[in-house]
Amino acid sequence: MNNTEIQTFLNGNVLYGDNFSENEINHWFEQEQEGYANLGAKNFKHYQYGYHELNKQQGYDLLPISEQSFETVLGFGSAYGDELLPIISKIKHVTIIDPSDAFIHNDIQGVPVSYVKPNSNGILSFDENSFDLITCFGALHHIPNVSKVISELARVLKRGQYMLLREPIVSMGDWRYPRQGLTKNERGIPLQILKKILAHNGLISTHSSLSGFPITNRLCFPIGVDVYNNYLATWLDNKVSETFAWNVNYHPKNILQLFRPTSVFFVLRKE
């Protein structure tokens, strides 16, 4: 990849990987298959899910169907399924799509779970209109063919029902080089590109929120506050992120551009 090509991606004009060939997609898939697990997530005894309050404030609490029970819920890239704990009492059955065997278990607090491995081509092995709710939290930026996967998620979601989606909207650095704490290929999804893909697939945003302001974690970590598991810290992070929405950019070119929200949360309804 030459400098002109990489700048097109780093400028946020094109989503890197979304137009890959079959061979390129397969290679990426092989490299990422155990990526999240190998970052430490497969050590169940020490694993702690870090986004319960964020998911609650910006997702679950905003569903207009809060009293509904869900017969079938799909968690895309959900690992152990911890993200579903806030609503687990309302769920009859969970299906989790995850490439790693490290996370497989039989139930989440008594609710049965089925694990399905993803296909590298993005095609999901379910009928149309199969699920009452889909969660997809921080998974799409680990895959190349984002447009295809979103189209499949939209296809298997029942009409009139909801998908909760959270993704980084910044480059996460130059992915051509190793980055500490990140898998080999993950990169954020430019916000405007993500919005276009969602709209193209009939997923209408009923609410969106910005989060991940860089200073929040730096202030909270020294005092032992887990930002996105803490009500006040999550709330403040959102308010600051929304205040700096004018500075949303994919790959910062100066110090000022570093002060911007880094993640988006969508509550989406299928038309």
C-alpha cells in the first residue's frame, strides 16, 4: 500500500478492508480469529466486562420496548455474553456469533446459549427476520467487510425490532504497524461511512450517542474509577463527547484534533 492509498483511508474517505478480495478477507479473518481472546479475554478468571453502564445509558435504557421479553437475541462478537446481563431476565434464548472457542459455555445465568462461528464472507446462517434484538458492541471494527456484515445483521433482524450498535469512529492509529493493546487489523469505522451503511440497509437511528473522550479515562484511572461501569463517569464522558462533536475526525492531524469523541452508540430500528 503506497502513501496515497493509506492517506485515503486515514482521511476517513474510504473504509479500509470493505472492498477486499475473498483471499484478503480470509487472510484477515485468520489473523483476527483469536485476536480478542489472545489480548487476555480468554482468561475467564480475570475477565471483567468494562461497558455495562455505557450499554445501559446509551442503549438498553433507550429501547422503547423495555418491558418486552425477547424470544431470540443475537449477540454478534459477544464473547461470554456479559453485555446481555442487564436484560438477561427478559431473554428466552441467546445466539452468539464469535470465532473463538475460548468463550463457549452453555448458559448465561440460566438462559441457554448457542454459539455459531462466523463465515469470513459475512453471510449469516439464519433465516430473514429471525431475531427480536441484536447487539453488536465493538465487533465490526475487527472485520474487513463491514458493509456485508451489516447487511446480513439487518436481514436477520425482525421488522420493527432493534439493534444496538457501538463502534470506535477513529482510526486507532496506523494499522500497518503494531499497536499496543490492539489486534493486528482492527481499525475504527469513519462515522459518516457507518451512517451511510446503516441507512442503506434500512436501519433507522432512533438515538445516537458519542463517547470515549480521551481525557475521561486518564482522569478516572488514577482514582480507580472504571469509566464505563460507573454511572457518573459514563454520563460526564457522554456530555463532554457531545460538546466536542464538532471535532469528530478519523485520524488526527494536530494536537487539537486529539480532543474528540472516539466512539458512537446507535439505537437502530429495522423498517
